[in-house]
Amino acid sequence: MKKYSEKKCIHNKRKYECKDCNKKLICIHNKNKKYCKECGGSRICIHNKIKQSCKICCPNNFCKHNKRKYRCLICKKIKNSELCSNEEWNKIIGINNDFDFFYN
């Protein structure tokens, strides 16, 4: 795996994350403008969460086990082994209906 070099500033921080070098990226609350809830940053949804982490705004980022797709260990195990039917799998993990957890 090729590791790319991260350019550091004079404050020994990543250039693009340095609050001293990139003052235009920082809001009055001393946070990154994109992620500041108080300022209504572009990466914050109407539910006051980071957009990618919001189950309502981005339901495709979550699996049927109510976890982020890339972090779900159950889904990873299924991909790496023989797949069973949804009904069989629901019995194993204890879900009666595939979408019950989303609406409770």
C-alpha cells in the first residue's frame, strides 16, 4: 500500500487542518466551518447531525443491522462466507421483519 506524504505547516500540523494557517476555514466557534452546528455548516443536515451519519437523510449508508455499512461486522462476515437467505439470517440475529428497526 502506497502511503502519500501529508504536507505539514510551520506549526507541525497538516496544512489543510491547521487553524493558524487556514483561518478562513474556521468559524467564530473555533470549529471547521463545514462541520459547525451553530453556524449551520454545509456538512450538517436539518436533523443537526453530520449528513453522512444521519439515518434519515442518508439511509443508504446503513445496513439492515442498523449500522454503518462499512463498519458492520455481520455484513462483512456474510460477504466473506456463504450467503444464507434473509429469513434464515433474520432468525439467527433475531429480527422478525427486515425493516422493523428503522421505524421503531
